[in-house]
Amino acid sequence: MTKAKLDKYMKPLAGLLMAVIILITISTLENTVSDQQESQIEQLSEFITYEIHRLVGVNTLVESYQTRILETTSNEIIKHFDGRNYADISTVELNTLKEEYNLSGIALFKDTGDDVIIENSTSDVEIGLSTKKWGFWYTAFRQLLDEGYVSIEKGTSKDTFWIGPRSKAYEQKGFFIFTYEKAPGQDYLLNLFLDDKKAFEATDTYDTNTVLASLVEQADFIDEIAIINVDAWNNRFQNENRSKLQDFTLEYGRYKSFSAEDTYYLNNTLALAPQEFMTLDFKNEKNLKTKRYIKLSDHEVLIFVLNKSEQYSVRMQVALTVFGGLLSVWLIGLFMTSYHNKRFTKLLELEKKRLMIAESYKQTVQILPSVVLRLSIIDNKFVVRHCEGKALKLIGVDATSTHGQLLDTFMPAKYIDLVSDHLSHLIPGESSRFEYTVNNHIFENKIEWAQDELIILWNDITELRESEDKARFMAYHDNLTELPNRRYFKETVVEFINTSTAPLYLAFIDLDGFKNVNDTAGHDVGDELLIEIAHRLTNLLGQQHVIARMGGDEFAVLFKNIQSISELELLIERVKLSLSRTYTINGSDFKIGISMGISKCPEDGRDYIALMKKADIALYAVKYSGKGTHKFYDPSMSIKK
């Protein structure tokens, strides 16, 4: 075998050997990193389990202590009221007591017979709230008011005093301890609530959240650590009519990587033995991540969200190191052989210049006008002196047969009229432009005088116009459903108000149960559901009325040319019937309900904002009264959120 043939085979073999060495090295180091991570996760899991058991003991003592304090405080405040009618107690007095006893808030719950409402509170957003759909909380309130004690196995009860589980407060951040005392001789409950940061300040040095945050910060491969109460999770995400005040779902840590698969994995992890786990690989943006679900107790699951950037980082560092070594060897070899390659250098440079010239020519051709016409005017006729361009074939013109011909022999009368019209207004030294469409291509024509000849330059602007049309469409339409968006809807309503004397109706539509679909089936299914809803609305209402997606699961309709209320009622019932039919997506069936609030112009307002506000108030009146129907705005309505 000659040296040349030997070199021919040795070079690929050497490259293959180097590649194998790189892969083996990277795989070995990656396995080492992975084993280290597994060991750390196992140790952290054991440590966190110990930490939770320790903290539960400390918090139980603190909660018991705070319960006794709040019970004493409730009795003192009731004595302070001295038998007065609770309906006469002002918010100012409640706020004074709140500051005096260092509480987070005080509220008075009134028994109305078929409901328990918050009649007065130091938190304005709570006043007027119904508690009828608060689940076991409402059950506890009813028992306190009707029987004088609470028998449900939630929270802690003592005679006429009940303390509920630590929970969220309505539209307030953080978690709170809530206590309730039946006021003697009154149809009221006295509610005290205390921020758990105040209540548990004695355990700050033992704070598990701080410990978990520190662990995440120190471990590069861990993005999140959280402890989930699976019972609360199931209550929150599987029960559409859940209470607004929930038990803890997230007990400790931080968890933002929610997904539709969580419910399945959390419940299946509970079936395992303590410290056993399940894993789920997923992609977050462009990063590959892994969730590890570890059983802690019969109702708690520990979740690690792990990223693999550390492994990839090691792989990249090894690859760069090995590549750097190979590059050094290659440079040395290149230096040793450069002498033998000098005679090829000049040829390579010439070829490079040739390619640059060719590329430059290509770019120049691309920016040249699509068609160039030079015309003379003889007896008011356009005579062609020169014709060339890359678009001539597109418009069906043979340049070789045009010289000396009249322009109207190969261009239609419509084009001749455009040229004549712009020529009549053309000032010497200036140019005029017009657009001409042929074979689905849009050409901008620039026309100007050059000495005694008329020059017309065609430029293909089809892609530019398509891009502009798309941008214009996106500015006024929803990207997901392609329905008109909030901006388009507002401008259309304003235009009808200003130009039409006929009555118009504005309907605000909300989907009942849509969030439950998103939470249980995933946002992809939720998006498909929104698209199908848009199709049904479009097919039903067609071009006669204006439909828009306002955002999230909210839609709006501008009903035009309605002759009577009965006609509108019939149309609304058809909308509700259509949108309430079963949706089949990816082989699964889903049902949702429809709530609708409606305002009328001019009775309810003569501007967009007023009409939207009144429709929104009517919608919330529907929500408050049980959902699944529609209401027209009435001035007697009051919004309760």
C-alpha cells in the first residue's frame, strides 16, 4: 500500500478514534455528575423529611398558644360590645380594636337565614361577600349559628368558639389564622384573623421555607423544592365549586412549574412507600427538566424540579477541552504542511474573489427593478424604445419583440389609462407612483421624465403588502382564535354609537368551568376549546353581529339591528345552547357553562366604557346568583366580588 493510500485511510480512522474517546470521556463524567446528584437528592429528601416532622411539632405548640390568645381576645371584644346590636358597630370601631389587639383584621358575619354574609369588616373587599359556597367553612358557620358548636373534623372547636385551618384570605396575600365566636343573643359571628407571619414569628429561626430556599440556591441542578398537600391539591383542582378559602396546597417551598400531569403523579406517588419516588421529564421553554415526586407521608409529596444544565455544562467543557487539544494538534500539522500548500493559496484567493463577485452580482440583480420601460410619445401613443426585466415572463411579455411597438399592443387598456392619468399630473423633474396588480403580484410603478423619454420602473412589492396586511390583521385580531380583539371591538362599538341611531346591545360572555378544563387537561386542550367556541359563535352569528375575544375565557358580542327584546332573547338562547353542547378534544369530552351580562345603548350609556361597565356588572350579578344564565343591566344591581 502506497503512502498516499495509507494517508487516505488513516485520517478518517484517526478522526473516528478521537470521536470515540470524546464520547466515552463525556459519558463517564456525565454519569459521575448524575450519581453525585442522585446522592445529594437522597440526602436532601431525608433531611427535609426530618425538617418537616420537627417543624410540625414546633408549629403545633405555637398554634395552640395563639389559639388560646385569640379565644381570650374574642371574649374581651364581645364584652367590649356590651350587648349592643352588631348592626350598629362601625368599621371605624372595628379598625380601632384591630390596632389595639394587634390583629390582621376583624369581621362580623351575619346570619340571613339562607346564607351567612360578611356584613362589616376592616377589609373593604370582604364586605357583602356570601359564604354559601365556602365548603366546610360554611358548614362550620351554620353549626355555630344554629347549634352553638362545630362538629366537623376541620380546625379546632371549643364550645361557641371555632378556629379554622390556616388558609388564604380573600384577595389578600399570605396565610392567616381565622377564629369565629358566636355572639351571645345575636345572629352574628365575630371573626378575628391573624397573619401567620405574626402568629408564628417565634419559629422564624426554624423556618422550613428559608431552609428550602437556601438548598435551591446552593444546588445548581435544583430549580424548585416544594411540599404539596395532595388532599388540598385534589380539592382545589378537581372540584369546580371549591371554596374561595382553601387549605394549604403548597405547604412549604416554591413551586411554579405546574402542569396537567401533576395530579396524576401526585396521587400515584401517595400509593408508594415513604421515600419512594416517580419521575417526569418535561420541557420548560428550551430547557430539558425533570420532576421527582417523593412520598413523605400519607398526604404529603415532596417535589424536586431538576435541570440538566450541569450535566450539559460538563459535557460542553469536556468537548471544548478535547476539541482544543485536537485543534492544537491540527494547527501544528497545518504549520508543518503549509510550505507544501503555498502553491495552492493563490488559486484559493482567486476563487474566493470570484465567489464574492458572483454573490455581489446576485444581490445587485435582486434589487434591480422588476421591469424597466423607456417610452417615447408619438401622436399621443406610447412607443417602446427599451424593455427589460426579470418579471417580463411573469406578465407574459417577450422583450425581444417589444422594441418600436406601441405599449398597448402587449399591455391592457387599464394599465395605459393609469400611465396616462399619472403622466397628466407629472411635473418635470419629479416622479409619480402607482400600484398595478397582475397575476397576483403587486408592482409599484415609478414614472418620471428623462430628457425626451418617459421612464417607468416596476418593483415587486407583493411580499411587503402581504406583510403589512398580516401586521394589520394581527393588530386587530386575536392570535389564537383569529376573532376580532379588544381593540377592534372597542373601535367598532364607538363607530356604531357615533353613526347609528338604532338601539344596540353589548353582551359580555364568561365561560363557566373553563379554568377547571385548563387545570385538569392542560392549556393545549384549553386553547383548542377556545378555538372551537370561536367557530361556534362565528357560525351562529355570522356577519350580522360583531364577535370578539377580550382575553382569557372572556368574549363579547355587539348585537346589531335587533328589532325587539324577544328577538334578542331567542338569539341569546341559541348562543347558550350552542356553546353548552359537549366539546370533543383529543378523544375526551368536555362541557362548560355560559354566563352573560348585557347592556343597551342608549339607555345604559352612550359611550363604550359605560356600556362595558354595565355589561360587566350584569355579568357579575349572574355569577353571584348561580351562573349559567344571562341578565340585562339594571340600576339596582350592585357588584359583589
